[in-house]
Amino acid sequence: MAPLKIIFAGTPAFAVPTLRALIDAGQNIRAVYTQPDRPAGRGRRLTAGPVKETAVTAGLPVFQPPTLRDSVAVESLCRHGADLMVVVAYGLLLPPPVLAAPRLGCVNVHASLLPRWRGAAPIARCLLAGDRESGVTIMGMEASLDTGPVYLQRAIPVEDKETGHSLHDKLAALGASALPEALPGIADGTLTPERQDDALATYAGKITKEEAWVDWTRPAIELDRMIRAFDPWPVAWTRLGETTLRLWGSELPGGNAGSEPPGRIVRTGKDGIDVATGKGLLRITRLQPPGKRPMTAAAFLNAHRLAGETLG
């Protein structure tokens, strides 16, 4: 297949493996679109996103319009004369004039098996729901959110100890291998996309910091999923008195809490801190007190006596 003239649009680390795959495949990347630099760190200095850093290192032209909804931005994009626009976690909506600009349209690398988990947070929602399978979808883009026809899907199992971080990295790599597999058929028209079944659609709403508060009246299995899903952001948290503890690791030890109220610490040991929940026990294995790095529960217990305390 001859190289395609491609516009790449993406911003976070999830998009970087796909951009690198296109570069390594010798595709003709005419422009990289990414969101404007954002304040970051304690100094709140403007910081480039991972896609911009990768593009600059590769010597690719970078464009950072705050929106694609004005005529100047659309005209600039059209001048690249692209065959295809590849979108991976860009973070800006593409209006109809942009969707229609490339000769072959726009395709998206989405981190779920559509139509399940349309929307902004498919990885976290997959883990919160206890899905046993995830994957990536190469999709033709439409004006509606993640409703476009599917060119190709690749699935992987969700492991018992899967976190948002680990699943993110697996799906980023999977997307980077799936897109080059689909490109020849998209380019010559031999890969026919299939419409999604809207009746099977679920929505992956944006994750908020408020969701990360641990409600100990919920079942232990749900809290375990939550702690894993919110690693690395926004990180599940609870309180011990006036102290906020961030929870980075957990497991299900089995058994029940008897008559102990939700949030009561019923056992501590080298293997973790067992807490009563609305149903069953949750064992905290890694946590982070204020001003400290994440640590094992055993390390935390060296300086704290928790038996009989209540979290929440």
C-alpha cells in the first residue's frame, strides 16, 4: 500500500503508540493536531501533551487550535489535502466540515468494543462494571458520539487484578497494532464497515473526582473494582479521622464482617487491612497518606494502630 496523506489528531499518552506506529510504517503524516498546552505541576507552567512531544521529536508539524468549529481552523485543516484523518483521544469534537474534509473521511481508535462504552471514559467504566472483556474499535467517525460504523475490532480479556493503568497500556498498544491492520482495506475500499447496534449501546460518562470517595456501605466487590478502575486517576479515597487516605490496591479476602458496621477495620496484618463493607470484607493492600508516596499496608501499619478504627 502506498503511503496515505494523514492528519493525526490526539493528545494524551494513549494516542502516542498509534502515532508512532504510523511514523514507523512510513505514512505521510501531513499534520498533527493536539489540544493546546495546559498548566501543570506546582508551578502551573504551560506543558505540552504527550502527542505534541512525540510529534515535535519526530519533526512533524503541530497545530493546536482551541476549537475546530471556526472557519479559519477548518480552512487550515483542509489545506493539508489529507486522504484520511486518524483520531485517538483528541478531546475536541469534529464538526461536519472537518469530518468531510479528508478524501477517505475520519477514523477513530476507541478503547472499547463498541457499541459498549461509547464516550469519554471507556476504560474506567469497563472496570467499574466488572466486564471480563475489553478491546479496541477502529471506527468511521460521524457527528454523533462514537456511533460510527465499525471497520475492525480486537478483543482482550480483563484480568482479575486489572487496573485502569494496566488496561490503558494494553489497549493503547492494541490500538497501535489494529489501525495499521485496517488501513489497507480502508484505503482501497475492500474493508466494509458495519453499522453498530444502537440497542446494545452503553455510555461511558466522564469520571469525576467526586466518584472516587469510598462509600463503605457498598459491596466489597464493587469497591475493589472502583479502587482498580481509579488507578491512576482520580484515585479512590477515604478518611481516617481527619486524615485523607488514598487507596491504591485492594483484594477480596472472603468471609464477612458479622455485625461490624461498614467502614470498621476488623483485622490488620502484613497482608493488609480488612474493612467491613455493605457486603463482605475488603482488604486494603496499598495506600497513601498525605504528603507521602503510596506504600504497602504493612509499611503503613508500622506507624499506625488501626484495629477497631472506622474509615469513612
